[in-house]
Amino acid sequence: FESGRDGKLWSALRERLEEKRIETFNALKGYPPQVAGCDTHYQFLAEQRARISGELRQLEALRNDQAGEGFDEFVRASIYLDDEMVASLRAQGHG
């Protein structure tokens, strides 16, 4: 994918998702014991962790896709990445 096949851009996007994953993991790790089913913030963090992991897997699959299709759709669908961030990374020489 012209906008994503470049290793620098891919690495920058992956780094952004990894940072968010680690941030979420640390928030969960340091979270006080919860009362089962009562803590909506904890549940939100756990769901966020799952979404980030899914996005990381999808980004990896896109990088391995020889046709390179789907990158722009991935960025549009991501809740952690956006077109503005990608444009900023490109302007910084990442892609």
C-alpha cells in the first residue's frame, strides 16, 4: 500500500498502537481489585485492550498483504489512528 507499505510509516503506526496497548495494559495492571460486573471503567479498559490487539493484528496482516489494499480503510476505521495523524507522520518523513 503506497501509504502503508513504506516501512517507516508502518513502524510509526505500529508504535502508536503499541504505546496505546502498553498504556492500557498498565492501567489494567495497576487497577484495584474490582467487584465482579460492577466496574464499568475496568470493563472499558479490557475492551480497549482487545480492540488495540485486534488493530495490531490487522495492521500486521495489511503489511503482509502483497496487494496492499485496505490500508486507508484501516486508518479510517481505527479509533486510535486517524487521517490527520497519518498525514502528520508522512510530513515528518515517515512515509
